[in-house]
Amino acid sequence: MPDHEQQWQHIGILPTIAHTIDSMLAIAQRQLATLRHAQVAQGTLYDAIIHHIISDFTAQQDDLRWYKGQLKHWQALYLTYGQRREVERSVVQLAKLRDTNEAILQLANELKAVTLETVLHLDDDDEESEMLPQIMEASSWLLEDI
């Protein structure tokens, strides 16, 4: 997040923010489950996929500071009971999202050592590179949530 002051949003946008946090959490939980599956089935992810996951979830982790600041701002306001309840629920969801993102980043960094390229020791000239289309097709389930 840039170093300039955050622009606070009106409480009327709370449903949109809450839905966004819930959606990001659902996606992150699916991604974590996929990575856990890949941890068992080593060599099913490509270097590029791991790089993409690390890049995206690092950026998202940085963005979570904005949501945390916005929710903290709303917590300091006089809110209706329903608004306060939704803000507090969103704070809990945001904490779960942060923890899930941290788990994704940790696992993705661990999986860098067992990517398809690493497991097969592929070079552009290797014989095994002829197997890539079949391996890609067999591991396409991993790309569903990315």
C-alpha cells in the first residue's frame, strides 16, 4: 500500500467490503487445499505456477492492510447493531484470510523445491521434455483455482 493517507469509505459500502473479504477467503482456502494436495503429489506444479501463486498472494497480503485499516476506522464509528456485528465478523474473516495467505506463501515456498522441473531435472534439451504435454494434461486439475 502506498505511503499516502488512506481514503476512508462510507459505512454504506460495508456489504461490498464484507463480501470481498469472504470471497478472497474462500479462494485462498481452495488454493491452500490445492497446494496441500500438490505437497502429497510432488512434482505436479510448475515453477511458473509457484511463482504466480507467490506473487499474487504476496500482493494480496499487502492489500489486506487497506482492509484492516478500513475496518478499524469503522470500528471507531457509531454504528447500528447490525453494522457493528458485520464489521466484527469481517475483522474475524480478515484475520482468517491473513493466516490462510501466510500458510499459502509458506507452503508455496516449500513446494519450490519439488516442482515438476526440479523433480524431472528438465532442461530444454532433455528427453523428458517430450513428456510435458502428457504431464500437463494429467495435472490440469491443479490449475482450476489459480
